[in-house]
Amino acid sequence: MNKAELVTALAESMEVTKKEAEKFVKTFEEVVTNELKKGEKVQLVGFGTFEVGARPARTGINPRTKESIQIAEAKTPKFKAGKALKDAINNK
């Protein structure tokens, strides 16, 4: 399912226009992104948790030249599924 399909499914499920559903999806993305930027986590009980992980700086190898390169540390978004979501997927 892509974003357009998600918007359509939400509009039908919520009985709202596609424009309103698209606004909901965009707002949800913005809120989660802003919270993660602040270093906070977003926990939706039963569904899952969005949080920021840290990847430390390290030395890598350029595959073309075989030279060593420094790879800077980076923050990465992570999602951990909640128990209810896992159970629903596994038909429990």
C-alpha cells in the first residue's frame, strides 16, 4: 500500500473526503517527525513505538577504490511493533 492508497482507505473508513484524509496523514507524519527530531519517542499503545536510534561513527571501505573512509555518526528512525499488532499479524 502506498500513500495514495492509504489516503483512499482512510477516507472510506472514516467517511471523510480524500482531502481530509490526506491532511490527517500529512499531519501525522509531521507530528511524528517533529517529536523524533526533538529526541522524543512516539508510543501508540498496542500498535508500536517510533523512536530515534544512534549509529556510531565508524571506518568503512570504499568498494570502488578499496580506500578506508570515515563514516560519520547518524541518527536513524526506528519502529518497534507493539504486542497487539504482532498478535493481529500472527492471527492470535
